[in-house]
Amino acid sequence: MVAYSTDDAGIPAPHDGLSQSVGPNGPLLLQDHYLIQKLAHFDRERVPERVVHAKGGGAYGELEITEDVSQYTRAGLFQKGKKTPLLLRFSTVAGELGSADSARDPRGFALKFYTEEGNYDLVGNNTPIFFIRDPSKFPDFIHSQKRRADNQLRDNNNQWDFWTLNPESAHQVSFVMTDRGTPKNWRHMHGFGSHTFMWYNAAGEKFWVKYHFKTDQGVENLTAGEAKALEAEDPDAFRRDLWNAIEKGEYPSWTVNVQVMPFEAAADYRFNPFDLTKVWPHEDYPEITIGRFTLNRNPQNYFAELEQSAFQPSSMVPGIAASPDKMLQGRLFSYPDTQRYRIGPNFLHLPVNRPLSPVHSYNRDGAMAFHASPDPVYAPNTVGGPVADQELFTGADYHVAGEIVRSAYELHKEDDDFAQPRALWEKVLTDSERANLVGNIVGHASAPEVTADMKRRVVEYWTNVHPDLGGGVAKGLGVQG
């Protein structure tokens, strides 16, 4: 007998993996109580460490914009010549606070820009894509990477079970299973905003944009054997490396590039440009260099400044807005919600999170409120309280329409979950990198808990990416036929 999924009140679940949106490409709806419940419950699973990105480190620095991009955005921090202080936190995704820096995992790349218009938080990874495209799947994905309920051990069989049932994961899993999944350290890896964002200029003209942060130190990775050796030798190697480099005055830097797509081009682009499992080909939208940022100051207290640092993608200054990227839409709610739980409702009062610009908010009270809100404490009012400057956001709106549905993205003519990982195999990786990819997959899927049936599913998954890749994995796993 089939056991049907429900919410925590026992009400039948409307869908296990699709959020409710205005049409297939439109924004998500707050009325989707099942999505809200899944994310809100997921955000409160761990006390006190982060549910994901628990192990990390970082430093302060400065962004300098060297090129004029005012034709694309009115955001103050992106105007030519502007210098903006920042905090960058690196992290691993799945491991706990005591996990090893060199584990095979994506690396978080979270930036907080302290601008004159308020904080701008940009939460990305060292990969330009992600495992899933709908936030309703996010708690389930992380559960598959975390420890089992019965023995509290990590289980590779669970990971492959989720990945093979979600073919959209193939692009990101390909990245993670290459040696890019084990970077040499944080200084020698790229960062990406990953999501698609909207920029709008002072005239209200709109553009879609992706961020790329290219390490000026050069990309360097570890083989699986080197990563394992480093894990045993120094689990904190990445944190130690960054700290020591800055202490010695060897300040790491990244070149800031963007890809810009005209607003109207998204509607009939050859694949859905808001799908987080895909990249925009550079032949269509080449990267434009706009500046550089440098890390030049270590924190004085790790807990106060790194562990209590809180990033929320919903913090977007005028000139920047959200796109219909469903994963971004989910994170707009989930990230600040988890920070309110993890640190408290007034987490933005902490020095590391407090904006440099004046705060004129009508929010008040709550635990650990130590910045008093003066009267009046309500809006609108007739006694001179702060008022919104709506002109700053001219251009942030756009038209959407459609039925209320639970649907995957509306397909474009070249939407295919395996096309881009196939291109990675065929056009990007060298022969030695292909061999390492096969070896890393085989090593991961050879764990004792991975069943014979799961190994066959793993082979089928990679054969869909490329027959040669599937054949190499089959041979390594001893799967016949």
C-alpha cells in the first residue's frame, strides 16, 4: 500500500518537488503553505550551527569598480571608481562544524557589501550552477547529504538515490565529482553568484545578470588522494591558509565579471535562463570585467564576526532585484528566516551584520534589541517619521501572468538536463580530468553502503551524460550490460 506524503498536520501534500507559481516561469506564492512549512521547518533543524554551510571561514576586504556599467544598473556600489568594504565567508555545504575543509563538496562563496545604500548580500558558491531548480526539493536534497536517522552516519547510497531520481542534478554533480570538487584552498577557486538577478538603471531599463568572481591566484585543485591526505593531516587547512596569507600581506583578490542579457531576450532564449542547473554560454553572453575585490583583513574574533555573520539574498540595494529563478525566490524567504532563528530577530544589530548606512526602520523590540527605535513607531504618520523613496525602485517591477500551478519551468527548445554536463565532458575537461572524474565517481559509488541496484542506476545516470563516461563508470563499478 502506498504511503502518501503529508504536511506535519497530516494534511495530504500537494506535491513533493514543485512549488506553486504564477505560471511556469512566474514568481512563487506566499500562499504555498506546504513550501513555507518545509522551508521553515528545515531552517530550524539544527541548534546552534548553520543547517548548511556550517564549516567555514573568511575575511574582510574591499571591492573597487573600474569600469562604467551605469547603463545597466543604478546601484551605487557598481558605479565606476566606487570602493566598498565587504566581508567574504567561504564554507563547505554538507559537513558539520568539525568537518574537514578538503572534503568533496561545493564551497559557499557569500559576500556582504557594506554600501552607502545599505547591505547588499550576494550568496553563491564556487560553482555557477546547483543540484536542483525548485526550492521545495532543497530540504530533501540536504537530508540526502546529511547523516542517517538510525546510525547518524553519512550514506553515499542516499546521495545517489536522490541524484539519480533528479536528473537536473547531473550538471552540478559533474562539477563536484571532478577535481573542482576538491579545490586546493579558498584562495585558488572561482566564485559565482550562481543565480540570475535583475539589474535596472536610472532610466528604469531592465537587464538580467550573472556574477562571476575569477580568482587572480589561478585555479588549483586537489586529486581525491591529495584531498584525503590533507583531510587527515589538517582538517582546518583552508582556514589556516587564508588566515596566514592575509597575516603575511599576501592579499588574495578576485576579478569581478558579469554576464548581461537584455530583459526581452529571456522569453525566447534557447533554454530557460532562470534555471539554476544551467550556465549561460559565453558565446551568447560573454563576461564583462567590471572591477576587482581584495581580502586584506582577518577577523579579530571568529565567533562574533564569522559564526554570527548572517547573509540574506533578500538584501538587495536599489538597482538590483530578484529574477524568476525559483531557487532564488525560495532563498529570499529561507535565508533571513533561518538567521532569525539561529541568531535572533535582531541579528542585523550585531556589528558584523549592521549596515554602515543609517537605519530608519519601524521594526521594534524582540530578543536582544539594543538599538532603540525612536517615536513614531508606525507608518504612515504625521509627525515626521521616515518615508519610503519609491523613485529608487523604478524599474524593479515587471509584468507576470498565468494560472496558479505546480509546474516545472516552461520548456524552451533546448532545455535538456544532460546537454550541459555532456558539453563539460566533451569540450571543457582534459583527458586527465575525465579520467579523474570517472575515478572519483567510482570511488564515491563504491562505498560499502551503495547497493548493486544503485550502482546500475549510477551507470545509467552517467551514460545519459555521455556513453564513454557511463562506460568508464560501469567498468569501474563492475556493472555488466
